[in-house]
Amino acid sequence: VQLVESGGGLVPPGGSLTLSCAASGSITNLHAMAWYRQAPGKQRELVAAVTSAGVTKYGEAVKGRFTISRDGEKATYLQMNSLKPEDTAVYYCNAAEPGTDIGYWGQGTQVTVSS
């Protein structure tokens, strides 16, 4: 499984960005997809996840502002609205192998929220 993130960049507070994750290889609709982020000096944290059944889960810090969606097995998106400086981080796409603890990661995309 290969994952490639795109869409990061510099945005002012209150702005919006949409991140994309393109998947290839042995990816199927059964894989759960997620976005994580890691800010400097902090641990990687879950931002949002979506199961193969379309059930979504969000981290407390982004509830009501971010929306995760997927287009079958090939793409996953993260719509980010009302961005705050504390959302600044490297955002990573993750695919979870169904029925296992195996996960795949992309290389990450930088999101910087600053005026």
C-alpha cells in the first residue's frame, strides 16, 4: 500500500484547506482510513478516521471544524475549516489493514496556520 498526501500549505487563521490522500497498491474498501498530525515536540495524534462502513471519528480538537471523506479505496480527504494556529502540524494519511494491527503511512504534508 502506498499513500501520498497533498494539499498542505500556509493559511491564515480562520482559513480553510483540503488535504488529499491518494492510495495505490493493495488498498481496498475494507481498509479504514485516517488522518493524524504531529506538531513539533508533540506526539502524533488522531485527527479523523473513517471506516469501510463510512463511520467517522474525530479528535476533540477538530470536531465541528474538520470533515473526513473517502472516495472508495483510492482517495481520502480532509476538509479543514476555521483553522487555528494550533492546527499547525505535519498531517499524515494512514490506512489500517483490516483485521490486523498493520498500518501504512504516507510521507506527510505540512500545514501552517499563521498570519
